[in-house]
Amino acid sequence: MKSLLILLSTILISSCGSINIHDTKACSVAGKVSAGANCVTALSGVKSQLSFDELIDLLESGAIIVPVNDFVNMKGDLEAACVRIKCNKKVKKKINDAFNRIIKNVAD
């Protein structure tokens, strides 16, 4: 979970210079594990699906699994950090959009 938080935290400092933010993919089981996974990229919103075999390969190759409630809590933590360091509106919007896109398209 720390790795995901660190990755998403880079959005916070993007207004401090030209930092390349990767369009991270998040996936969630598509109902049952045997059905594979639904995925979406955090910034561009590109949707994709993984077959069962692709999902297993992803899990075995070092995926980070975060329960939905913890993911939602991370959003709140980043928003609080953004208030504290006085992020500009563009950064706040990127954080909000990225988390909402993942929650809407993956965590349902």
C-alpha cells in the first residue's frame, strides 16, 4: 500500500516542476476471479480487461492489492496533504479525477 501511496503522491508535487507522472493502471476482479479483471488507467481513463490467466500472471509478478476502503482512505489522506501544502487547483483536480476514475471504473 505504501508503494501505491508514494506513486499517487507524485501528483501532489507535479506543480513544483516538470515531473513525469505515469498513467498507472488499476485493476479489480470482474465479479469472480475466474472472470479475470477490469482495469482502468488513472490519468487517461483507458479501460481494459485481463483474462483469468493474465490476472494470475499479474498477481504472481508482484501486484499490490489494496482493499477499496483503504484506497478511499488514501484519497482522503492525499487531499489532506494537498490542503496542508497548498496545492493549486490543477493538482487537486488531478488527484480527485484519478481516484474517482479508479473508484468508478474498477472498485465497483
